[in-house]
Amino acid sequence: MTRMRAAEVRTPGGPLVLVERAIPSPPPGQVLIQVQACGICHSDVFTKDGLWPGLQWPRVPGHEIAGRLAALGSGVSDWAVGQRVGVGWHGGHCGGCAACRRGDFVLCAQAQIPGISYDGGYAEYLVAPVEALARIPPELADAEAAPLLCAGITTFNALRHSGARAGDLVAILGVGGLGHLGVQFAAKMGFDTVAIARGADKEALARRLGARHYIDSSAQPVAAALQALGGARVILATATSGTAMSAALGGLGRNGTLLIVGVSQDPVEVPTAQIIMGRHTVQGWPSGTAADSQDTLAFSALAGVRPLIEAFPLERAEAAYARMLSGEARFRVVLQIA
């Protein structure tokens, strides 16, 4: 077989168009992946709407990629054709910038992103740098693994670097695409887990996912409710609302951290006296490297963390993207490709 199907965007804001292309060959240091599943992330809007500087058209989106190695470029070792692999937001690094020289690859000045820097996973095949690969454990289905390579690593990696210890009160602000995984990871890591969302309708789900406490932000002040529980060591902010983050800040305990992983268009208001007197921290956390993705997948397999997904075939990529954008999906939309 020499041809493949792909869903590409041809112009900023244009539809996803299903096309037939030649299957590419991997150059030295890269691999060809046969895509089994690809998650649809809100960050795909950067490609779909042409918001990322320097995008080249047409472009195939997708950075939550689960598949199998179909071919190896020259110089690639320690990987084998047929091996299950995943690629997430971190799709390669230069190795020579100041961040890379210190091993901080996720902040590489020339960082590559699948679906932005090169064609991504809304396709039957893609080519990716070998340093972007993570091994997928056998316990995870491809459609389960795909969202863990973005939403999963983002929440898992942030929590494990948060400074919280087993038994600490950790709150997950927002029970959505990121938050429903954050609740699971927090509970499995041994934190006293609080789920925060608007309305009472998500309480039963949050508790099934592992939350010990639930705060309905539409019914009570979040900060006061957290203080009644003793104050949070960490608030993992997955909701894309600076207003909601600001309202939760007062719920931090001593030495507490507001850890932001949800991108908001409105600012977070920080009361300086409270931050000073509580020794509080406001911190952001990007996703992570391929090694972090592999850790996320391994922990998820070990602990039983799974994303809740809605699956679509590749030919319905436009409908799947619209479903993600609507905010109605529960909770991650995945293209089931093979």
C-alpha cells in the first residue's frame, strides 16, 4: 500500500477535508507511524483557525497520537517495526538551545509540535522524530492511550511535580476534559481529593472518579469551602476561566500552590497580601517530554486511570472537531482510525 487518507486544513478557519496522499518515508532519525487513534484537543484550534505563527498549508492537525511503528529511518535504534508508540504535544526538540542543553526539552526554543510543526495524527500515517516517541503499555487500548498523551500528561505531570504529598488536600478546579483525568490521578496518588465544578450534576461522576469531596461553585464560595476542609495544598486549575481561578485562590492553605494548566483568556487576579502572608504560589505547568508521556501511560495502566471518550471515524473528523468545540463531549473526542 502506498496511499493513505488524511484530514487536512487548507486555509485558516477552513473545514477539515478528507484527502488521499502518498504515505511518506521517514528520513534519518525519524519514524513512520501507522496511526490507530488520535485525540482531538482544544489546542487543535491553533491549526484549524491558523492561530500559530508560521503555519504552512495544508496541514493535518493532531497531537494525541497512538499507533504502531511502520518503518524506521536510518540511525534509529532501540525501536522495532510493529511496536506500539504514542506522540503527544512534545513532538521533537533541537538539542542545542539553552533549554535543551540543560535537559529541559519541553521548553526548547525550537520545539516541534505534531499538527503544527509537521503533519499530525488526523491521518492513517505520520512521520515523527524518534525523540518524540513514548511506549504504550499493553493494558491500554489505543483510543484510551491517545488522550493521555495530552490531557493525561498535563494533569499527571503537574500533580507529581506540585510538591503535594500523600494525604494532602488537593483540589481539581473543573471536571472536564482535563479535570476528569486530574481527579483520577489525584485520587490514585493518595491525595485527599476535592473536585470543583459548576452545578450538582457532576458530583456523582466526580465521586466515581475518586473525589472524596465535591464543591458546587454555583452554590457556595469555593475559597470558603476549601478553607472549611483545612485549606488546599494544591489547586490544580483545569477550568479555562481566570475568574474561577481567582475565586479559588483564597482556598489555599499555608504554602499552597495554584497550579494552572487550563489556558484562560481572562486574567487571574492575585491578592498580594494573601499571597505574602500565606506563602502562596501561582505556577503554570506545560505538558512534558516523551519520557513524561511514557510515565503517564505506565501510571495509568498500573492505577486504572482511563479517559472517558467519544469515538468518531476519520471520515467524520469535521463533526468530531465540532463536537469537541461544543463543550458537550464527555469528555475527550477521539478519532478511531484503525
